[in-house]
Amino acid sequence: MMDVRFSGFGPVKDGVLIVGATEGGKLMAQAAAADKASGGAVAAAAKRNRFTGAKGQIVDVAGAAGGRVVLVGLGKAEAIDPLVGEAVGGAVIARFLTCGEAKLVFALDVSAEIAGHVALAAVLRGYRFDKYRTKLKDDQKPSVKTIEVQTGDPAAARKQWKAHEAAIAGVTFTRDLVTEPANVIYPQSFADRCAELKKLGVVVEVLGEKEMKKLGMGALLGVGQGSAKESKLVVMQWKGGAAKEAPIALVGKGVTFDTGGISLKPGDGMWDMKWDMGGAGAVAGAMKALATRKAKANVVGVLGLVENMPDGDAQRPGDIVTSMSGQTIEVWNTDAEGRLVLADALWYTQDRFKPRYMVNLATLTGAIMIALGLDHGGLFSNDDTLSAELTAAGKAVGEEVWRLPLVESLDRAIDSACADMKNITGSRFGGSIVGAMFLQRFVNETKWAHLDIAGVAWSAKARHIHPEGATGFGVRLLDRFVKDVAEG
Ligand code: BES
Ligand code: MN
Ligand code: ZN
């Protein structure tokens, strides 16, 4: 990982000096100084390159002032906030990560807080997963090793960096889990990686099929029935709050590979289903972030880990299973498996922990991408306050969620003639809402929210805060949510 350090404004001997301008191409103080030192080369390069100071715009003034100066746009001066800082940090690292330079020095005239977000984004956008790329040429490998951020208050920036470092550790953990292929990450190996969080003080329990059978988790177990890999339930507890304080519970769908089961998916694109454990991955990453920064809150993370495979012993369409709640489910479609896994994971969590809030994350439906596109996660909740708090946390960190309704008629549509419910309606309409209505049947009085992250857990395109691939969506949202609602 890149080394990040903070220092006061001052001369730069090596590396790339990055200075800022606002809308209209107005050079900020450090940029004006660099321009003067280079005999006007910065302003001249800006002009030649049609630089307007728009957010994330970059002009490389190689050779200026005896070194290399980069001018970056911050947009409207009055609108510079942490997310603008992140857009800028991400844009710069995207451009220079492999350029040959070893060090980037940011000298932007922004607050220490925003300077911290610049560095955060640079590290997150600079994430790489190269462990299986054995033939990378040297010029394809990252050259940037050090990010130095100059700020008027380096002590304040360093103090805040602790929390950012924790978030980075969490997001990185999630991305690694999500990116690993399903022959490497399956329920047992996923659980093993979670067990590493014990070192940070997280209490980790792993339940196997025998224990889950005893608890009556027929819905979860039915999904894993066709797999050679044993299903697991991981229970993580971070006890950073007062002993009697009810915890916030986070529950994740962890389908380590989703073939669809006997309701087999088409082969084309099926490789994407290695990241069908993105919800569990986000919960695991959030636990890591919280434990790393020693959050003053009680948080439990529960992961339902299964592999959905077709097999001679796999669950069939029409099978009826009994969930831990006692409710029976007719499995019309073995590819609507996430809700079956969560049915038991949610019930278990609510029953055992009596949480103050229960939030589940799941790559639950393809339909959520049809409804919302790829920029928002779907949010469903039985509580307006919880819903508003999650929405605000997401907005604050740039992981946005958008609320959709829980619809009574779609709940009736999953009534079954031969069991308490079926797992699909048979119609494509409101597919994401149907998934949420199903989950709600396994939630009692608990204040609960369901985040459908099928559209945001993985990205075919790089964006300012992540390269292409696993995004880590949810980790920073949950970290922020816990901070805002449980840590006063
Ligand atoms: N894991 C999928 C949903 C998904 C699709 C996630 C694309 C990420 C990208 C889920 O298990 C699934 O198969 N859902 C079905 C539900 C249907 C059978 C009611 C779907 O979305 O088609
Ligand atoms: Mn499926
Ligand atoms: Zn799935």
C-alpha cells in the first residue's frame, strides 16, 4: 500500500507537485507560487490546454520549475467539500499511478479535513489486485509509493487520518474478498479470513451445517445443499459500547458463487456471480473498519455463507423448506437464493441479539439495476428514521442509496398454495420489491433496512474512488452510519 504522510506547506525537492485552481482557472495560492517559480509556465500550460478549473481536470506541466507540476481543477471555490477532495485525489492518482514517478506531493489550498479526503481517495482509487497477474510489465505496475499532503495543519490531518486508515483497511478487506474467485473464497475460506479479525478484538464464531441444522435453518441450508463446500454462518461481535447497549446488527448475503442452482443461470456473464457475496464482504469490511478505529459502539456482523450449485443432491424447484422462524417456503426458483439465506440469517440475528437496528446488505436482485441504474444502492426499510440515517450516511461518504417502497400487494403475491410463502411471484414486475417483501417476513418488530447492492458492489468502470472491479460499497456507509447514530 501507498505510504501517506502530512506536512506543512514548503518547498518540494522530489516527486510531482500538485497544485489547485478553481473555476475560471483561478490559481490558488500554492499554484500561483509554482507559477511564479516557473516563470509563468503553469498559467501558460493551463491556457494551452483549455483548462477551466473544472473538478478533476488535470494539466501536467512536466518540467516546470525544475520539477514536475500538475495543476488540478477543484471546481467552484465555495463548493469545495470532502467529496470534491475525493474526486480530485482520485483523478490525480488515476492519471499518475503508473507514470514512473514515485512520489506525489499535494499542495492544495484546502482545509486539513479536505486534504485528508484527497489522500483517502488517492489510496482507494490506487487499489490494485495483482496477485494473479504474473506477467505484468514493469511499466504496468504502480510507481507511486508515497503520497505527501501539505496542509496548514498537518497535526489535525494526521489525527483524522487514523479514521481514514481504518476505512481503507475495511474497504481493502472487502475488495480482496469480493475480487477473489470462487475457487479461493468459499464459505470456509471466507470464514477463515473473518477469523483474522480476532486480532483486532472482534469476537468471531463460525457455525457449520450441524449447528445450523440444530437451529432449524432449513432455508439457508437448502441453498448450500448442492455444493461440495460446507455452508457457514459467521457471527462477529465488536463490543466497543456500553455493556447493556443494544447492538447495531449488520447482516450480509454471502453467496460465494451463484450458478442459480437447478434454475441455472445462462453461462454468459456467470463469472460475475463470484461477487454474489458482496453484502457479506461489505459487512466483514465494516467490522474491520470499526474494530481498527476502535469504534465506541456495539456492532454485530452476521454472514450467511453458501455456494449455490446444481447437483444430484441440489434443491429442486418446488421443494418446500422450513426456516428457523418456523415459516415454510416453497422454492419456486433456486436462483432466488439470497432471500432464502437471509431469511435464516435475519431471524437468527434478531432472535439472538435483539438489535436496536438491523441492516442487511445483499446483491439480491438484477432488477435493482433496472430500477435505479448503477449509481445508487436500493434501500427498503420499515422505519423512516433508520431510512433517513442510512441515506444521510451514504450521501456523506459518496455511497448513495435510494429508498423504494415496501408494497403490500407484492407481499400477497408471494403467498403459496402449499406452503406459507414461495420465493418468487412468477412475474418480473417489482422484482426488487418482491425480494424485500420476502425478507420482511423474517423481521419482527425490529427496526430493519435492506440494502440491495447488486448494482454497486462491482463496477465495470473505474470511478474516482475505485478502479474497475470490486468497489467496497457499503463499508464506508456503514462505518459512517455507526459513527453518526451510535457514537454520539
Ligand atoms: N445474485 C443474483 C442477483 C444479481 C444479479 C446480483 C446480477 C448481481 C448481478 C440473485 O441471486 C438472483 O439470481 N436474482 C434473481 C431473482 C429472480 C430469480 C427472482 C434475478 O435477479 O434474476
Ligand atoms: Mn441467484
Ligand atoms: Zn444470488
